[in-house]
Amino acid sequence: MFEQYNKVQKAVLETTLQIIIRKELQATSMALIAKESKVSTGSIYHYFSSKEEIINELYTAIVAYNGQFVQEGLNREGTIRERFIWGWERVIETSRQYPEGFQFIEQYSFSPYIYEEVKQKAYNGGWCAPMNKLYADAMEQGLFREMDPKLLVQMHYGSMVYMVKSYLQGNSDLTEAGIRQAIEICWQGAIRG
Amino acid sequence: MFEQYNKVQKAVLETTLQIIIRKELQATSMALIAKESKVSTGSIYHYFSSKEEIINELYTAIVAYNGQFVQEGLNREGTIRERFIWGWERVIETSRQYPEGFQFIEQYSFSPYIYEEVKQKAYNGGWCAPMNKLYADAMEQGLFREMDPKLLVQMHYGSMVYMVKSYLQGNSDLTEAGIRQAIEICWQGAIRG
DNA sequence: TCCACTAGATAGAACGTTCATTCTAGTGCA
DNA sequence: TGCACTAGAATGAACGTTCTATCTAGTGGA
């Protein structure tokens, strides 16, 4: 997930992610990051200009990683239905493989602590735009109901997020069949009646 | 929303909600709450034992208020479809009327800062249990697909949450027709094919 | 091969600020 | 007078950040 960084940066980012999920931003002190990552505060400030920068870098890296992974599924050759399924499968797959990353993005995508500019860049490099395009195509072909494609994508993403949240809280499991069914539910709701 | 509290408590809770949405928990200092609510720190500590208690009280009050409002729609006499529509309409209505409350609950329902006990009590007094019951009934009657009703409720709630988030971020509007359509999409995805 | 020098990396103490909370003094109603 | 309440200064801990000293690896002249 943090392959583009050096050893120290990687250790700091990984540690920060673990702590922030476990304890929140306000309890994630530089002293604690230093202690748990086994990097002194001096070194941390050698590689990062501030705590804010660490958090924003974390956000950027995770979104970039997930964005690429989902797009690989979404942009394969296939019917709209196939690409719909591949795309959402990958959205869920990232959250299953890196639950901390998923939780972090979920919590901080609406936080003033993440710079607007970072959010904007993340959105543009992410999977939202191609997914919106897929939905717009489906509507143009008369396959999906007529509505704002961006809004329907958001609604479906919300369904996925809450399914994963249920799973992460231990209130449900997340089997292949369950994922397929959830995607099917979204599909069935979206198509023209 | 805070009718059960006295004037000072009400001012503190309302102010805290405004600040925490605008600036995050870590930037919501007691000094700032005191200044903006025009209540001295001494008085605040006369009515609340700590900052944590203020935040947890805020959480409790909002969930209780919303829970009651939604249940009023959900528990009216009517068909499953009607009650489904009334229930979700009210979920969206609370978030439209008190967007700060909605955002706060959204952000903090997964936060370690809110006591487990408070979350538990909130869940029990909220609208989730009756909504789960409605879905279970719908499945028993063969109206909805067979699946874990709690999970489907969560998925639908996720759709609503993300629709409202889109609206609050200015990326879409939230008209009566749009709300009806969103609820219809959920319904169509849920029923037996 | 050796040594002097340099640049970057690292550690952790020190700094100044801000924070949640407590304390003290005061107010006004019963 | 007694008591609930209020104001705001005081307190001490914790924080993000900076500073200073030390370490490490690499370079190049002799």
C-alpha cells in the first residue's frame, strides 16, 4: 500500500493508520506514533513537515491504491452488467483486504482535517468518475432508470459501505454469495422496471 | 431537540454540536464552547462532569430524538409498503431538518469516544429494531428476498446516508420526488424478482 | 589505505503553547 | 445567613514542534 515511500515513511504511515483507527485523531499524538513506529520524532519531522501532512499523505496513498484496484475491474472489456459487478466486487474487496484503510477513508472523507485539494485530487484519480460514466451509459441505453448517475453511484456505494460496516462490527459475515447478492440487489433496484 | 435540558445545558449542547461539525473534535476546546455558548467554563463544569460527557450526552439526545421521530412514521397502521415508505421518509426528513445532528451521528457512531454503553442504549431506543422487524415480516410473507433483514436495513440506510451526504456537499438536491425515487429504488431491489 | 570532511539521518531533551479541569471569589435569591 | 450558580484566573499535564548533539556512510585527496 505504501510502496512508493522509503522505509521510515512507510513505518510512520502504517503505524499512524493503526493508531488512528484504534484511538482517533485526537489521541494519535506524535509521541505515540514515534514510539510505536520506532522512529524518533526528529526523524519523523525530517520526512514530514507536520502531523497534518502525515494524515493527508495517508489519505492520498490509500485512495490512490484503492482507486487503481477498482478501476482495473471496472475498465475491463465486458457488458455493462459484467463491469458493474466487477467494479463493486473490487470496492468490497479493498475494504476486506485493508479494513483500516477503508475505515480511515470513511471517517475522514468528510473531515475538515483533510485538505480540500487532497480530496479533490483523490476524487479525480479514484474510481468515481469511471463508475459515473458506466452508469450514465446504462441510462443512455435505457437499461437503468433515468436519474442523476452520480447520485445512484453514491447510493450504491452507501449500500456497500454499510454492508462492510456491519461485517466489521461483527453483525454479519461477508461471504462471496452475500457480496453477489448485495450487488444483485443494487442492480435490480437500478434497472428500468 | 434538547427540550429535556435546562437553558445552560441546552446552550452548551447546541454550541458544541455546531463547533464539532465545523471544526472536529480535537479543535472543539472547552474554552471555545464556553466563549460561543456564552457560558463560563465554571458553569459548564457545574452541569457536565467532563468534555466526554458533553459529547456522549449530545449523541444520546440526538439519537433519541431522531429515533422517536422515525418510529412515529414506521409504526403507523398500514401495509408493509406504506410503512416502508413512511419510515425512510422520516429518516431522510430528520437529516434534512437537523443536518448537523445527522453529520454528528454519522461521524461518531463508529468512534471510540462514544461509550459502548451509550451506543447500545441508543440502538435499543432507536428505529433500527422496528425497521428490522418490518423487513423480517416482509421476508416471511415472501414479499422481500430471503436474507438477513438487519443487513438489508443497513444497506438501505447506507443508500439514504450517501444520498443525504451528496446533498449536504452540494453535489445534488433533495426534492420530494428525488426522495420518493430513492425509496422506490430500495424497494425494487428488495422485493422478490 | 588512510584520514579529513561533508551531508544526511537519527535520537531525544527542551520549548512554548494549548488544553481540560480545578480553584477562588463573588453574586443574588431563599 | 446559606446555597446554588457563575465568572474567569490558575494549574499542571500533554501536545506539536524545534533544537542540539551525535551517528553513519560516502567522497576524495595524499
